[in-house]
Amino acid sequence: MIAMIKKRLAFCLLAIALSLNLFCGSEVYRLHAATTGDNNPYDDFETFVRVLETVRSHYVDGDKIAYRDLVHSALRGMIGSLDPHSEFMVPQKYDRMRKDTEGAFGGIGVVIGVRTNKLGESTLTVVEPMEDTPAGRAGVIANDRIIKIEDLSTAGFSIEDAINHLRGKPGSKVSITVQRPIGETDSKELTFELKRAVIKVSSVRDLRGFTKFPVNADQIGYVRLWQFGERTGDEFERALDKMEDQGMKALVLDLRDNPGGLLDQAVEVSEKFLPRGQLVVSTEARNAADQSVYKASGKDVHPKYPIAILINHGSASASEIVAGCLQDLERAIVIGEQSFGKGSVQSILPLEDGSALRLTTAKYYTPSHKVIHEKGITPNIVVSMTEEQERLVALQRSYSDLEFLPESEREKVRQAKDPQLERALDMLKGILLYGKDGKPVSKVTQRTETPPAKMQPVAP
């Protein structure tokens, strides 16, 4: 019996020894593999330094380049190869990005984008001139195509290239040449001499030609967010307060051509219509530290009036968070066209030399865990627009002064219909008249009805 026990014990010890040997061997192999082939950074560092020195020693115009320029170029290429939204920012660009989100910089006061025409040609295009800025006062209008900055052709320019040339010290001058579409086929060329100024950006806009943040005869308010900057939540709060004081019973939130911005501001806008603790958006990442869950704080909650959100192909990122969240929770009806589909989160990681990485670290999901990245938000009600309708409505929505257009064009703009906005107004009017269950709501049609009392903020 004892011999049998000894024999079993020996077998157990042997099994343990073999297991330990196998484990140690696998670890040695893993560590060895991690320092060879594609996983060994040291060989690649050596190659990088060798190439760097070769360029410095043999490049024909070597006196015009510096190590820092070469390294920054390499970093731009490395980070830019990851995905379209990650990038290495040199100190000047990082500083400019911070000023953008803070809402103040030296420039001429235009929102620009790259638009492609029917021939497939891409041009720098004024999406909108900002109110009371050098460009707006001089007569630059929405849809103007910037073909020259000073004497330099903008052919092949990126938005970043244009920003580098248009911004500068307040008081300095810059000239731009634009090609202005007149109707669907004609255009004319104009040159503007502009003096740069400090541009203070407001994220929140109203309809052109109306009192700030109007409430129409049907008690429907309208507000447009064209970006999500550091003050968007506060500015939006003031707009809502003003419209509610005017008796607003329903809201159109226009997010068309809103490229996004700060994630926390998208959460702040969304939570104004949600109870405390409601999930707004979640992010999932490779590292646990980059994963987040954002819930409504219960602060500054507004009455539960009907909301219509307008989106189009230019609605991206933070604007998709707002539209996707309120649509998911049946707090708003989304109208328009499929959004852009940028559902990734970029973290800004400052470096010691003043540069920074904008690195994609997570992807975000709506409360029902819908994927937005490369898919976008599908409207509840799809309403498409032609290129000409978009051109005319852009002029209506912007602060462009119509006196800079021929009378025939001015009349076109005045008479133009915005089918997406009209559909939203009709839908909200129907809800106010009949309610969601189809039964008449008599009090809504009484213009003398007292506006709803504001809800008190709930402490988080």
C-alpha cells in the first residue's frame, strides 16, 4: 500500500515538474519571439536612424532640412497611416486646435470645407461666413469657391493648407479670390482684400433674418449647432431658456453640416432632455482606461416637449452622438439624410516639445449599442435634397448678405424651400395638435396659454 502511494506521489511530482518545464519553455519562447521579427522594435529603430542619417548626409538640399523636420515628417506619416482621424500635430497646429475649441483665433471668419462638383473636382468652398467678421462684412457668401489665396492657387489644397494661409496676426491683410456660382451653371470671379481680426466663434445659431432663437406662431423653436466647442452646452442652455420664455412647445435642432467636436459637449447637449442616470453614450477601447460610460447628470433638464433633429451627410462625430442618443431613447425624431459615420474617439496626448498626438483610442456606441463608425445614423424620416436646393438653403441658413447677389439670385434664395426643415415643422405641428396617440390636444392651439414652468436642476 505504501509503495503504491510512493509511486503515485512520484508520478505527481513528475507531472508537476513537466508542467513547470513546459510553462517556462513557452515563456522563454514568447519572450524570444517578442524580440525578433516584426515585434522587435530595436532593429527597426536602427533602420530608422540609418535612413535619417543617410538623408541628412546625401540629400541634395540637405542644408534646408533639420533633424526635427525629418522626425516630425516621419511621425506624421506613421500616425497618419493608422486611420483618417489620427495625426501627429506640430506645436503650431496643436496650439491652433486649442484656440479653435476655445472659440477665439485670428482669421477672416469663414467656415470652409472641401466640396466635390458633378465633374468630380474638389474645391475649397465657403460653407458659411461667420456673423460680423471681415469675410462676412466684405461680402463673402456661402458656396463661394476659394480658388486663390494671395497669388497662390488652392488647387490640391487641403482644409489644413487653407487654414495655414488664411489665419494670421489680427490686423494683417490677406486677399482671396473666389468663384461664385450664379444659378446651376454660371459663375463669376471675385477678389476680396481682407484684414484679419480676432474671431470669436459661437456654436449656436438661429435662422437668418429672425429675432435670436425664434419661436414661430405654432410655438415651435429652432436652433442650429454648427460645432461642439468648449462653450456649446452653455450657449445651447441660454438659447433654450430664451425660447421657453417665449412659449416654445416643440423644438427643431438643426445638426446639418455639423462636423462634431468635443465629446463632453455632445453629452451635455443630450442630457438636457434626459433624466438623471440615463445612458447617453459609451466608448469601447483596447485599454480599460480609455473605456467610458457617459450618463445624464440630471442637471438643467428641460420640459419633455417634442424634438425633431435634422441631419445630413455632413453631420459627424459629436452630432451623431446627440442624434443617435435621442433617437435611440425615442426622445427625438431624426429627419434628413444618412449621417457621415464617424464613430471613433480621438484622444489628444500632449508631448513635451509642445506637439501632440491626436490618436484614435476608442469607438463610441449609442445607448442601444448601435455602431456608428462607418455606418452613420439613419433618419426616422428620410428627406433628400438636390445640390441646387442645398446651395440655396445654405445661403438662407448663413449670415451671408444677399445684396452681394444679383436680384434674380436673391429672389431664388428668398423663395427657396427647405424640404427637411418643412417636414420637421409639419411633423411637430401635427404632434402639438393631435399628440402622439392621434387625439386632439386642445390647449396647445391656445396662444394665450402660459408657457410651461422650467424644471429645477437636479443635483448629480
